[in-house]
Amino acid sequence: MERNNKKITIAIDGFSSSGKSTMAKVLARNIGYAYIDSGAMYRAITLFCIENALIDDSGNVNETELERRIGNVSISFEVNPSSGASEVCLDGRNVEGKIRGMRVSNLVSKVAALPFVRRAMVAQQQQMGASKGIVMDGRDIGTTVFPDAEMKVFVDASAETRAHRRYEELKQKGQIASYDEVYRNVCERDHLDMTRAESPLRKADDAYVLDNSDMTIAQQNAWLMCLYNKIINQ
Ligand code: CDP
């Protein structure tokens, strides 16, 4: 099919560990777009809270102090030269390896529910996508960050499937966690993300739904590419 030069905005939202990032990365690479993992930004802010003793193990945040300091926290992305993947940096330090473990996973949805944190991240995300040609994944990309995105996808899969995928991913990376702990975390984050007051996780009315419970990675990539081709050639 002839490639159209028109640049669009692509928003991929969905439940935790649904495979959004995997498919978003591949699509962005195949079509020459930038890829932004918005969840990595919330994870990096959570790491900032942990490292600066602004959060306790129950997720209680010192909001006054975080709000005072958040304007000076720099979140950026850099490309890993060997893998080609974009990795998140906190105040110029690559923290990709630190943000995926259970400590951050257990606290991130509490931090991400704070309205002033969301405002700061959404403003940065909108700036990153200002000239289109971007694939961004997260929870509120099609509803809040880019409500006018030309292509919106909402990804779902059963909680068990998603917990198995995340458990295998953590095992491969040598991060220690039991399946039960991962399953509990997936369910708890889903609940917190859907019930928070500020831009909760929900499907945008004009999003295409992809349930990839029984799909291989190759199948989901093909599904996404096919949708992109349909939209870009409309
Ligand atoms: O990859 P995984 O599904 O585990 O989650 P993530 O995309 O890394 O996001 C981590 C957490 O950040 C989510 O559970 C949400 O609480 C929060 N998040 C958000 O609130 N809004 C976004 N746009 C992206 C993530």
C-alpha cells in the first residue's frame, strides 16, 4: 500500500500490562513516529518521591512538598543506542531499570491520582506531541492528553492473562516477584486508575477496542498496522 505522508497522533490506552507498550513501540518504529510511554513518566515521578522520602510504603504522599518541587523535576527520554528503545530519565539520569520493579509499581497509581501531578505530566505530554507524528500510550491519552487524536485504541485482556505476561517479563529481567503479588498489583492498579477523580481510565467514545487475550504479539501488531493504514488512507 502506498505510504501517505500525512502525520497523525496515535493514542493507545488500556489496562495495566495489556501489552500497550509492546505494540505502540513496534508501530512507532514501523511508521517512523516518535514513541512516548506516558506511564514511564508517572513511574519516574514515583521514583523521585521514593528517593526523596516524599512517600511512605502505604502510598501517603507529602503533597505540599511534592507540589512545591515538581516544577523543578525534569523528565526526559533518551534512545538506548544498542536496543533503539527510548528510555526515561529523571533529572538527566537514566532510570529505566529502576522504575519497572514492584516497589514503584505498588505506589505509582497513588502518585498518578494526584491532580497536580497529572497537570504537570499532561502539559509535558501535549508539548511532546505538538507537531504530531507520535504514538503515546497510557491511561488518558485518547480522553485527556490528545482528545483530537486521529487514531485511538483501547487495549484490554483478562486480568489473569495480563498478570502472567507481567510476571514473565519481570522474571526475564531478573526482578523478583511472585505471580500472586503481580496479579494483586495489576488488579489494584486497574481499580485505582478507573476510580480516581482526575481523568480516570476509560475508553474514549471514538476508540477502537482491541482485546488481545488470545492474540500473539505478531497478530496484535498486524491488527494495529491494519488500522493505521485504514485511518491514514481515509
Ligand atoms: O505498563 P503498565 O501497564 O504496568 O503501566 P504503565 O503504563 O507503566 O503505568 C503505570 C501507572 O501510571 C498506571 O497504573 C497508572 O496509575 C499511571 N498512568 C496514568 O495514570 N496515566 C497515564 N497516562 C499512564 C500511566
